Amino acid sequence: MTYSVSTSEFGKMDERERAEAVRRLAHGAFESSNGHAGEIDRQIDAYERQYGFNSRELMERLMAGEQEETNDVSDWLWLLNFRRERVS
């Protein structure tokens, strides 16, 4: 069975629980031979909608010191890195 977690549940988790949730979500996204990379993309898209800018702009804002690295931003970066590692 595929692991899922609602945004409200995720928001109530402590840092360790969030890390485990992200690990389980990422594992679930790539468990089949076809992979479900779309799930990772959907999660990244959700962050982009939430913050009102895309992932490239996130990186630019972080490098310029214009964006604080919150828990959400850390999770977003983790997803971006995971996607990059799976593609390369």
C-alpha cells in the first residue's frame, strides 16, 4: 500500500517525523520499475504554488540571502536533490 500524508498531518510532525515521511513518500514514488516520479514532481509543484515562485527562483533567492531556509524549504530542496539524483 502506498504511503500518504496530508499537509495538515505533515505540519503537525516534528523534524524527525517529517524526515521519515519524506523518505517514505520518496521511496513510494520510485518503488516500481516504471517509477512514480510524477509524485515527486507533484510535491515540488505544490511548494512552487505555495510560495508563488518556481524552484529555480528558490535557488536564486537562497543564494542571494532573500529566502530563509525553513523546514518547508529544506523539504523542497531535498525533493529537488532527490529528483536530480534519480535522473543523473
